[in-house]
Amino acid sequence: MMKAATFQWLILLAMTAVAVGLSQASLSDNAILAPVLLTTLVKGRIVIDRFMALQGAIAPWRWVVLGWLVVVVGLIGYAFHMAQT
Amino acid sequence: MWFFILAELLVFGVFFLAYAFARTRNVELFNASQLELDQLSGAINTVLLISSSYFVVRAVDQIRHDRSRSCAYWLIAAMTCGGTFLALKLVEFGAKLEAGITMSTNTFFMFYLGLGFFHFMHVVLGMVILGAVTLKAWKGGYSATSYGGVETGAAYWHMVDLVWIILFPLIYVLH
Amino acid sequence: MKYKSQAVAKPYFIAAIGLFLGQIVFGLIMGLQYVVGDFLFPAIPFNVARMVHTNLLIVWLLFGFMGAAYYLIPEESERELHSPKLALAMFWIFLVAGAATILGYLLVPYASLAKWTGNDLLATMGREFLEQPLPTKIGIVVVALAMLYNLSMTVLRGRKTTINLVMLIGLWGLAIFFLFSFYNPGNLVKDKYYWWWVVHLWVEGVWELIMGAMLAFVLIKVTGVDREVIEKWLYVIIAMALITGLIGTGHHYYWIGAPEYWQWWGSVFSALEPIPFFMMTVFAFNMVNRRRREHPNKAAVLWALGTGVMAFLGAGVWGFLHTLAPVNFYTHGSQITAAHGHMAFYGAYAMVVMTMISYTMPLMRGRAANSRSAQVVEMWSFWLMTVAMVFITLFLTAAGILQIWLQRVAAEPMSFMAAQEQVALFYWMREVAGLVFLIGVLLYIGSFFIKGKSEAATA
Amino acid sequence: MSSAFTKSAARNIFYGGAVFFFLLLLGLTFDTMNTLPKRDNRANLSESALRGKHIWETRNCIGCHTMMGEGAYFAPELVNVYTRRGPDFIKTWMKIQPSGAPGRRQMPQFHLDEQQLDDLVSFLKYASEINTSKWPPNIEG
């Protein structure tokens, strides 16, 4: 079980590196928006489901917290997308 | 406890969206101000918080196996990461204040400093909670059958981490 | 009533009701002055009537809180009050000081009153709600400290429950934040900034603790629901009240010269301020639905449910309506503010005090509940006052919206007085609703004098 | 999460939350106090303006008028009355009260002397120059 946690930790680190790398690699604003938000979404899900151990927990809590993540990240994406066009 | 964590997430969520939508009305200002941020410090802080969260997961696992001492060690490791986070954050804030930047400089810095400080205080509170849990674990106050306190403290700490996981790309990375 | 010394609450409640009647009378005078401008001028100019109206409100609510504290703290602590004599002495001091202050407002020009009471030594007068002369302010501090000493000693030596601790923390907070009323810097921005530390941190901070404790106390008594459950709710509600309310102070800092970031902080946190009030409503209904006994005092149950609903409507919904900075830019300082103020104070604080009075007065008069006929009249007064207040709020809201449109939004804005004339119809309707409210108050007072067969004292 | 939500957890949230947010309020207040010099027009808070504030308070002006939207809503907003009407109008207005027009709202006569009127005007001028984030929405207040 802890092997899985270690693996998830490494994924989180890698994804952080990817996000920072993308922002450094002078790509256009549009290009980094989707991948960075996607890594954020995945990272958030790992923390919620695995670290907080909400996966398999009583359903409403998990869905409320995951729902929060999706709504916030989604609306951030929408706002940034809107600002570009 | 979960009720409280949700309330906290709600507040942060509203602030994040306020940032995103305030930005749409002033993209140039936000992008220009963002360049003044220390992205490296932000990235290191992300690594620190993610790692501390991982250590907390290990601590919870240890107490499930009734290993109080080693639970406390993992918690101390997590708090060391948290402490370093706070120190780095203070250096970052200090540099901004020295450059004469305050919350009233412009809307971007209002959010950067305001949200950053708000989150900073949550890390401090998280440290206090983890500290209390560590102390109790050290004294053998938890066991494999009774470790609700460790779980609650862990949940709060993960919440602080989760918030940062969104805050970092939002304010430091996306432009 | 379990302890003799609880009876000290009785004079406090009687004074509270008397002053409440006075407040309503002056409210009606002001309401009429809104449409018949020279009514009672120059005998009672509007500013004097308003000062009397708002100060009576504060003083009668304080009487109510103190009475409630003297009643519930001995019962919760399971021992007699530390010093009933001190409590009674403080009652008379507070009553005399309060009456003298009101008479001073009515009989002496305000500037002379200020000069005679040492306002030149320490200028604290002439700020909204804090108009009291220096001796009165000091008197409030003395009375509050004596009360806190008395109550703290009782709790320290007795049983400590969530309810008496929360009540005590609320009252301590009330006394401490009142000290900011002595700070009046010449700098207008700072003056206003810290003025809110009294006003906001009272009504949207520590008073909510007091309200929560009072409501929880009555709910335990009338529903018989397990104390653990009620106390858990109480903690969660007041935690949310402070979490949202402390930074929610920011919604007063938008336009008084404070930094602009308060528009964000104030908007976000005060947008969440309805949550504790909503929880209070759910709490009251939930507990009553889960009741384990049928308490004979139906009127008290009605007041408890009523305060839950009206506090949420007045403080929660009407507060939220104009709390976001972009909205508040237009609504600030208009009749919308007045509408919110009326319903919030009535729903949250006037009603919770009446809940407490309704529950305790029969007990202090030696019966579990009043006779059926007395309760019917009391419930009629509940509905008359509450419905009248809803209409007062609606008419003021309508007046406010029209006022804002004419004076602040329209392409060719009207002057203040021109806009006021346009909304006069709503002021007339408000005055009529106010008269209904007065009838409600009179019925309420009348209900105390109705005899009839009453239940024997058990609780 | 296996742990049930207990009363002691609720209590801890109350105490922790209260302390946390009170500290946050203190922090923001500290920053506000540091920022105020740029906004509150303290440079023009002259002796005369201070005397004027005292007159403003001891005549209970706030009992009818609003100042920056705070006060009673019976009479016009006065934070911008200096720009709306100008100093001479204010002084004359104060001298000719009450109007005595039947049925109209009446303002008392305060019997202020010339010096006091000037002080009051300089207080209102000082107030009108405070940065209130563009409030009120227009000159009518």
C-alpha cells in the first residue's frame, strides 16, 4: 500500500516539474493552459482520493470535494480561455 | 471536521475564481506583474508541500500498524517541510515588501499577497495541529484502533496542500 | 426555576419590554417625520428621535441579554448566582443611567449635553449608535464588568457547560469591544475604521454567540433533545459566525477610505455570512422536530422558530442582497441599508430576547407556562409584529430601490430631497405597517396581564 | 475517514477558527494602517478641520445626514457636499435654518459663529478629499 503512495508522490513531483517546464519553455499562452490545468486536475485528484483517502469513503464527501476541484479548475480554465480571445 | 474543510475549500475556491475573473478585465497588468514573481521559490514550495503531504500519509500508515514513534518521526519530517515552506514564503514576501510592493499596489499583487498570506496562515495553523498530533503520538496517545486525531490532522494538512496545488499554477504559472 | 437568584432576571426583562415600547413609539415619530417633515419640530428634531430610537434599542437588548444571562447561567452552572444583590444594584444603576441619558437627549440640546458631561475632556459623542455621553459610556463599562464578575464567579465555582461558556465569552467580547467606543481619533478614516470594531464585531460577532447560547438554552428546555447534540450545533454555528463575520467586517470598509482590497475580502467573507444564520434556522427546526417532549409553553417554541427564520431572512438574505462591493457601491447608505437593519435587528436580537422572556417569565411567575388564553394573545402579537416587520422591510426595500434608481443610477440624477419626495408613498405604507407593529407590541405587553388557568410549575 | 464528528472537534474548530480569523483581521488592519497615509488625506487634517469634526459630532449631524454613507438616511450625504455646494453655500445654508416651510423636513438652527462655520467647512473639505474609491456614484451622493 505504501508503495502506491510513494509512486503517487513521485507522480505529483513529476507533474509539478512538467507544469514549471511548460511555463519556462516560452510556449504561447494558449498552449500551456490545457496541459497545466490537466496536471492540476490530476494532482488534485490524487491528493483527494489517495492522500485524503476519500476514494471508497462515504460517497457524498468524495463527490463534494472532487466536484469542488472540477468546478474550480474548470472555471479557471474558462476564465483564462476567455481572456485570450 | 469535514464540514469545516469544505467551508475552507469554498472560501479558497471563491478567491481563486475572483482572481481568474478579475484577470480577464486586466490581462496585461496581471501578466506583467506575474513576471516579477519568483517562480523557482514557488516550485520548491510545491515540492515541499507535496512531500509533506506524502510524509503525513506515511505517518497515518505507521499508526495503523501501532508504531507511535515512527508515526511521530514522519510527522516531524512533514513539519520540517512545512517549516521550510514558511521560511521560503517569508523570504519571498520580504523581497516583495522591500521592493515596495503591497496589497494596494495593484489587483494582481492584492491577490498574490492576500491569497498567499491567507494560505500562509493556514500552513501555520496546520503546523500547530500537526505539532499537537505529533506530541500526542510521541507520548503514545494513539493506537491502531484509535487514531482519529491523526486522521483529522492529516485531512487538514492535505487540504492545505490541495489548495496550494491549485494556487501555484494559478498565480505563478498560468499566463 | 431551579434557583432563587434566577429571579433577578425579572426586573431586567420588564425594563427591556418597557424600553422596547419606547423604541417603537419613537420609531413611529421618525417614520412620520419622513413624510410630514415638520412634525414635532422643533420640540423633537429627527436626529434626537433617531438617537432615542436606536439607543433605546441597544439598551433594551442589553437589558435582555443581561437578564437572560442572570437566568441561564445559574441554571447551567447548577448553583445560585454569586451575588444577586450586586445584580440588582447594577439593574438600578443601568436603568437610572439609561433613563437619564434618554431624558438628556430629549430635554437638553446635544451640544450642551456634550459640554456638561465632559465630552471636551474625551470626545466620544456624536457618532452613530455611540451618541451616549461619557458618564453613560463609563456606566455601561462598570455595569458590564460587575455583571461579568458576578457571572464568571458563578460559572467558575459551578458546572461548566458549552452554553454558559459561550454566553460568557459573548458577554466578555461585548464588554471588550465596547472599549473601542472610547477611541475617537481626529482622522475620520481611522475613526470610522475602529467604530466598526464596536458596531460590527458586536452585531455580527459576539452578539451571535450570545444569541446562539440563548437559543440553545431554550431549545434544550422546550424540546428535551440531548444536550450533546444541541451543544455541538451551537459550536458549529458560532464557529461559522466568527469565521465569516470577523473578516466580514470588510464589507464596511469599501467606501470609507480604507484600502481597496477590502472590497475583495469583505465581499468573499460576508457573502458567506448567511451560512451561520441559515444553520441557526435549520438548527431550530431540526431540534423542534426531534423533540422528546411537548412543552406546554407553545409561545416560546414559536418565538424560537421565528427568530431562526427571521434572523436568516433579515441578517442573512437582506444582508447578502447588498453586501457585494459592486452592488453596495449603489446601495450603500440608502433605504436598503435601513430595510436590512430593521429586519436583522428584529429577527436576530429582538426576537431571541423575546424567546427567552417568553420561556422564562412564566417560570419566574411560578408556572410552567402561561394560560392558554394568554399564550394565544402572545402568539397573535408574534404574528402581528413579525408580519408588520416583513412589510416594513419590503416597503423600505422598495423605497430604497427607487431612491437608488432616481438618485444614483439615472442618466440625470435627482437631488436627495427630490428623490425622497418620489418615494413618499412607500414611507406612508411603512408608517402604517409600523402602526400594526405597535399594536403587536401592545398586545404582547397585554398578554402578561391575562390570567386564566395555568399549568403547574414543573420545569 | 472513520472518526465521527464530535463535540470536542466542534469546540476546537470554534476556538481555532476564532483565533485564526481574529489574527487575520489584525494582520489586515496592520496593513490598512500602513496604507492609510496614501488615502486618508491626513495632510489636510488641520487644527481647523479637527475643530470642525468636533462641531460635526457635538451637533449630532450624523443623526440625520450620512457621511460616507454612514449615519441616518433622512438628509443628504455630506462627504461630497463641499464639492456639490461649495463653502459659501454651506455657511449660508447653516445660517438660514430652519426653513419653516410647512410639511418640509426641518434642520435645526445651531447658532454657530463665523469661526465655527469656517471650521465646519474645513472639516467637510478635508472629508471630501479622502480617497473613498470613487464613492458616492455621483455628485448627488
